[in-house]
Amino acid sequence: METKRHHWIVRVTHWVNVVAIIIMVGSGLRIFNAYPAFARKGEMFCCYPFEHKPIPDWLTFGGWLGGARHWHFAMMWVLVVNGLVYLAFVYLHGEWRDLVPRKGDIRDSWQMVKFYAFKRKDHPRQGKHNALQKTAYFLMPVFGLLLVLTGIAIWKPVQLSWLTALFGGYVWARYWHFVAMVVIVVLSVVHVFMVFAVDPYSLPSMFTGNYDETLSPEARNARPFYHLLPRRARATPPPEVM
Amino acid sequence: MSIDRRKFVTIGGIDRREFLSWGGGLVSAAFLAACDSRGPRAADKLLNYAERKNRGLETALFRHTSMDKVQRGAYEAGNKLPSYFVSPTVPVWDDSVRGKWKLDISGMVDRPMQLTLEELQLMPSVSNRVNHYCVEGWTAVETWTGCPMIEIANLVGASRDAKFVDFQSFDDDYHESWDIESALHRQTVIAYGLDGKMLEPAHGAPARVYSPVKLGYKNTKYLTKIVFMPVMNGGYWSDQGYEWYGGV
């Protein structure tokens, strides 16, 4: 009962994005570690509690500052081009309809939260994605755009000073770049967690494109780590083995 | 019949999913293993290609009219400005050993010259309160006093065919070559003053290049020579793998 779920363009851009995000975050953290603070020299910074505390090396990529900068400034093009291909596709192919926020999303999200918290028995009705999931997928490109713009702002603070000024100057642009990265990382980690904890059947669909709706979290009434196995398997008695 | 076909198919389906999950896991593991490494050697060519393309884009983005402006309310770094050199100790020009300090300007110029510090100070001077952009990510506000590079280029009659400028120092073999456009930007100065005082050895005395349009490492301190060139000449940090262009 498999149905087509992901167009090949979505699947390819998804996995390219995985590689690009991992390398951008890793090399970005290595660059950050060269000066793991936000304050201008001779000043204090209000809004980062870990000034001058480096990120653990094992979370970084690129080996050293210069190497990480080369990776960052090369991979940024992969990220941007890949993102544009994806956005152009979901726009032209109409799939943006499954992703843009709508009236009622907040209510539906609250129902999902209640369901995950065992305050509601049955899985809320949903379309392709549940309301929480949809919000997360919508926020990814939003924060991705913020990352790209703040990134350009700290790459060219003199030549494109108007853009840097838009984010409150170099120090703040660098801070928003970092904050947007943290948001993307949190969304990605939660996304991967939910794939394995709620809908592992969706993982093959990001390779093959096909998805079995009868195994969807809604069909299984699945919460994280609950009802992971298909319901029909429990409904039919095990066949006899002779 | 010892195996139920239906069951076999179901198990087969799950196996494939498991296979794919394991495949995904292996890819992730490969990434984790690659962490804190410099990444695959094979990527070097691609990274170099990207750097060349980025340099082209950065050159195209460059405008002489784009000026660095210090944010309102920003404080001078003062003694928080890091001092930095590559020699084992602070390089100090000793007249009794090396003779009087002179700035040698040569290469593709009509009138090669050697300027003493006094002569340099007699040239048109500006004081720019600007940002210092370090490759490490920090910034520092300082006021740099000196002679705009464009005045020096006019004085010596720099050739239109000179596309690069090399700034050389007496701090070991430290030097950095620049594209001519950045070198002639209005905010690029040969600085001999910092925050209203004469430059100290800690920050590049007697004179240094200072420009907010380049990252800190491009701004050669302890300046001795300015050479106008037809080709680029790398640089101390550029040769060790930092971007040659280093513009902001």
C-alpha cells in the first residue's frame, strides 16, 4: 500500500542539505572557537553566558581556523544553491501548501502536544505532516534565510555595511548568525529523534520516495517510542509454523 | 511448506528498512569520524576553486565608496587591542643598528622614493576612527592617524598597470600583498599614530598599513617597503592557508 511521498528533487536536496548543514555547523563552530565570544574588544556583551568558553573540538570541522574558513566559504554555495532548488521546487510543484502556516495550526499544535503528553488519547487528524512537524519544517528555511543573510553581513561588513547595519552591526549580526545556527541544530536534532522515535517508516521514504500510509503515526496512534510496530501485525494472529 | 510466505515478505520489508537505517547510521558515523580533521584531502582542489571564485565575487563587490562606519556608542579598545607580531620578541627598529628608518616605495612607479618618518608626517594626513576586523571574529575600534595610501601612490606616480601592492616589514619575513583597489581605498592609510599618540612598537611602530577593508592579518605592521607589482606576491598568512584576498 505504498504511495509516492517525496519527489526525487526533495530527496536529493534533503540529503545534500544534511551534508551541507553538518559541514557548515562544524566549520562554523571551528571558526567561532578562534574567538568564542561576541563582545567588541574593550566592551562587554549582554546576551551570551558562555563568553570565552570554546565549543568542544569533537563538534568542530576543518581542523584549524583557515581550513574551517575554506570549508565554510565553499560549502555556503552548496547550501544556498541547494536551498534555492528546494524552495523553487516546493513553490512550483505546489508542495508549499503542506508547509505554510495556516489558521488553526496553533490549536492543532496544542492538540499534538497534549497527545504526546498523554493528555489526549487519539492521534489528532492530520494531512501530510502533523501541526508541530509542519511548523518545524516551515521554520527550517526561515532560519536558513536568516543564517544566510547574517552570514553575508559578517562576511562583508564594510562592502555591504547596510546589511550589517540591518542586523544591528557586526557584533549583533555575528550573534544572530550563531543563534540562528542553534535553532537549526535544535530543529534538526528533534527532527532526527522524532524520525526514529515516532515514524521510523518514513526514513526509507526519504531514499525511495515511497511511504506506506497504513504505517503512519496517525494510523498507529504513535507517540515517541509508543506503538512503533504496525497495528495490523497485532490484529492478525501469528501464522502457524509447521 | 515450512515458511509462511506472507511472513517472509513482511520480514523482508523490515529488513530493507533496517538496511537503510544502518546505511544512514554508517554515513553519520563516517561524518563523526571525519570531525576535527581537516576533511578529505581530495577536497582541497574544490576548496581552492571556491576560494578563487569567491575572490572574483569579492573583487566585483568592492566599491571605493563603501566606507567602514563605527557604530554609535562603541568604545575604543585602547589597551585591549591585542599586540601581535611573528618575531620572537616585539620588533623594535634600532637606528643605531639599522640606520634611520625609511619607508621604501618602489616597483611600477615613476619616482621610486624613500620617505623618512618626518617626511611621511608632512604628507596629507587623516585620522580614521574605524573597526578592526580580525580573522578570528573579534572587532576593535581604534583611531588610526596616517597618510592615505592614494596620496603615496600619487606622490610616486604609481603605474596604471600595477594591479597589486606588496607591504613588507622588518618583523621577520612578514609581508602581505593586496589588490590595488583595496590598497587605494580612501580608508587605507600608512599609519604612524594610534588613538592620538605616536604608534608604539607593540602595534607596529614606526609605521604600518591600516585599513578596515581588509582583515587584520593583511595589515602589515613594522612597515619597511611598499612595492607596486603586476602580479600578486602571496603573504605571510596567505601562504599558510588563510585567504589571500581577506577583504571585508
